[in-house]
Amino acid sequence: MELRQLAYFATVADEGGFARAAEALHVGQPAVSQQVRRLERELGLRLFDRSTRHVRLTPAGARLLDEARAVLAAAERTRRVASDLAATAAAAGSLRLGTGPAPDERLYPVLAALAARAPELRVAIAKAGLAERLQGVRSGGLDAALVRDLEREPGLVLLPAWSDPLVVALPSRHPLADADALSLKHLGDLPVRLADRRRNPPFRRLVERAFHAAGIDPPEGPPFTRLQETLPDMAHAPPSWTLFYRVGEPPPLPGIVYRPLAEVRSRVRLAVPPGPPSAAVRHLLGVLPEDPG
């Protein structure tokens, strides 16, 4: 679910139709229709009754409209607070750094080294999805953003930061669990659990290229959702495996073993605007690991 989808939904309800909503939003009508349909699929609900003569909210749509407006209002408040914080930090010298939503243990020593190198620098961490981070750097809302497994991005410069090994998780009852380390060529016949491509396109490309280089095409198993859901299911379901980048110790789970996969690494890069880096970004570049892998 995206804020844009909620905004389009609310505008169609307010304007009483898709054409008028598109005009109010300054976008094409197909874009409004597409986003509302995606929201309906995401929620599993029909939000509007559509006919050639009218567009009306369904009972479910009417019930969810207030919730959507509350979310949009909260997002706008967040933007205003963030804008105020950014203005305050800029006055004292700041680094606005975008990171992914999940914690990354490799970031903490970098921030500690940055504090020692430039104690006067105020660092503001903004956790957001990949698209939001990249747009933040483009718009100037962020000075830099850490991105993973992205090789190029139009209008931005990607500088190496560090890399992490990949880890394979598989059921402890499977014969491959006895190996100290694994190679992808050992796993080609076992169903693999991967997240939907839309959730993390760069990582999915990394994995698919690694499969191609290893000469394997493993069958697709159940989708990877979240680590806390996928791993317990793997412990009891028919044998399958998954892989992820290691940013700390994986959670110990009965029935699951972890094995290193040395042949593939997940690379973290720093996305910055083109041109000479700012003083804050230069400080950050100065404390990144010397050997990014």
C-alpha cells in the first residue's frame, strides 16, 4: 500500500469520479484508475461501484475513507516535522542520511567513526524504502543514501561503501545441512524461496545473476515474506531454502541451519548527487571501510 494510492482513492471519493480526480491531481485518468485498482487488489476489497453514469463508494470504501484520510494527514504532519528538523540541522551543519527500514549492524561503527571524526556534525537518519531514498537525494531532502545491490541510477552517483556475504538457510534435516559451507551448484535442485521481485528488484537481480553464473535454475518454492515467518515455516514444510545478506547473527531457530555462501556478496553503495561532494558527505566517505569488498 502506497500513500499515492490512498491519495488517489480519497481524491476520487471527494471529486465523485475518476476524470475529475485526474484533473485535480494533474495526472492522466488511466494512472488514477490503475492506482485505485492496485489498492483494491492489495486490500482485497472493492472501494467503488463503477458505471458509465456514476462512481460511488461501496460500504467498504466509505468505511476506509476516514482511515485513508487519517493516514494522509499523519504523513503530511511527518513531512512538516521532518522539514523543520532538516532546517534546524542545516543551520548547525548536518548530514541527512537515508537508510533502509531494517537495522544494519554495519552502519553503527561507521556512525561512531563519523562522530569521532566530525563531532560538530549532526547526523539525521531517515529510514525509508529504496525509491523514497533515491528521490530524497535527487530532491535535496537527503545529502546521501545507502542503497544495496544497486549498480547504477540515472542522475545519481553510486560510491562503494561495503559488502556483506550472503547466508543460506535450509532445514536441518536436509543432507546439505551437514556441510560447513555451501555453493550454489549444490542447491540447484532444491526449491528456493525468494521475495516478490517488486519488493527488492536489485537483490532479486543479484540472486538471479548468481544462479545464472552457477549454472542452476532452482524451482521456485513458496514466496519469501518476512524472515520471522519464512524460516519457521521452512523448518516444518517440504525441504526448501532461501538466502539473505548477513548484517548480524541470524536468529537461532529449531530445525533451521545457516551456512555461508562465499561466492556471492551483497554490495552497499552510497548514493549522492553528481558533482563535488559536500563537506558532510566528505566526512562520511572518510570513515567508510577501506576495503568495501
